[in-house]
Amino acid sequence: MLSMRCKIRVSASGVHLFDRVSGVNVLLDEVRVPAGQFSRAPRYLSIALTNACELRCFYCYAPKHAAALDRDRVLAWAVELDVAGCLGVGFGGGEPTAYRRFAQLCSEIAQSTSMAVTFTTHGHRLTPELVSSLRGAPVGQCGSRVGHYDGALLRPRSSRHSLR
């Protein structure tokens, strides 16, 4: 039997039900919600944790100087956005797995909020240890990108992988 614990977000589009464990999204668009009851937060937030990345992909727009957000500030944002109705946070950058204690941050957000936690990575830092830590976080989805690496030009492409 499928068991879900849905987060509810209301907006001009209707009532949105989301289960971060299964990934099920249901939009009840026939339900009219008064404007005063709309969720105050964005549906989904994308955060560049760091600009650090060892690759130099020709199509990448991220600044090439090392900078990183404060972990406590990111966690506080996540808690505040969760209360205001945000369904999930996605990490990118630069390379999010280059962020110090990345798996720990994902775990803290997953434990402190009801939001989904996802990230996009080039994949070169995904060691068995990091993947194991992220599974325990729990991170719901990992997007990967392929590009310029070690002088070889690869056609850019994206894919999504579940860490479950």
C-alpha cells in the first residue's frame, strides 16, 4: 500500500499536494483559493551554494571565483521558506558537491523541513561514500550534466537520477 505524507501549497493555480518521498505532485486546479491565502514563498528555490568548480565548461555561466554561502544562513532560509510554503530546494552553482559538508547540509535541511532536497552536479565528485551519505540525507533527485573535461569536448546533456 502506498503511504504518503503530502505538503500542501496554495496559489492562484489551485491546491498543490506534494510528497517529497515518492515525488508525487498533484495539482487540484479546479479549487479556487482566495488571494489572501496564497503561499508566500516560491514553489521551488534554486540556490548556488558555491561558485567553486574544477571544470571550465564553455557553456557554464557561473563566475569562476571561489565563493560559498554560509551554511547556517542557508539552513535558516530553508526553514523560513518551508514555513512559507516552498516545496523544495535545489542546489547548483558552481559544483554543489564541492561545498564543505554538502551531505550534512542536505541532511539538516531534510530533517528540519518538509521540503524536497535536490541538486545538479557534474558527477566527478560522487564517490561511493558521498552517495551513501546523500541517500541517508535523504536527497530525492540528482541531476547530472556533462561537458568539457580534461580537454575532451563532450556534447552537453542532462539527465536525472534518483538516489534511492
